[in-house]
Amino acid sequence: MGDAATIAVIGVAVVMAALVILMIAIMVITRLVPGSKEARTDTTREDVQDESPEKESVAVIAVAITLAMEAQRKAPAVGGAPAGPPGQVASRWASAGREQLMRSRGGTGRKWGGSSR
């Protein structure tokens, strides 16, 4: 048990030393690179406003997103036929396909409504 505690303390000390070395290296590098703070303070409010997107481009993007969302809502679900309106009876083909899928997954025969095989 004493060896485990020693290994844990040594591991924590090594990690902390590495983090301190990394912090010192980052501080030295930021002091060596000239003009990084000056570049940030030179920008004015007008410069920032010039970079903002125009209202027309924002409107075009909004319309494109809306159309894409509507097309996605109308698209059929992945792996299945589109659902019909409520109250509409599914075709025999679709019902047979669903039943075949349920039987292949269960492996124990019919568990709903009818008699088993």
C-alpha cells in the first residue's frame, strides 16, 4: 500500500511540474512576440461594423435554412416508406413487410394478437 501512495505522489508531482514548465514557456513566448497586444487595441468600432454581414446576406441565409428545414420535414424517414395521413390504412405490401421484419427480429413467432406457429 505504501508503494502505491508513493507512485501516486510522484505522478502528481511530475504532472504539476510539466504544467508549470508549460505555463512558463507560454509566458516567455507571449513576451517575445512583439505587437500582439497593440494589434488588438488598434481596431475601432467602425472596423468591426465593416466586417459584419449585410442584412441582405443574412436574409438569404435565413430563407435557405427555412427551405432546407421544410424539405427535411417532408422527406421520408430513413429506412422506411413515408407515413400516410392519419386514419389511412397501410397497403398490404407495407403490412407484410412490417410483419416479416418483426418476425425476423423476434425469432419466437407471433406474440401479439394471434396464435403462435
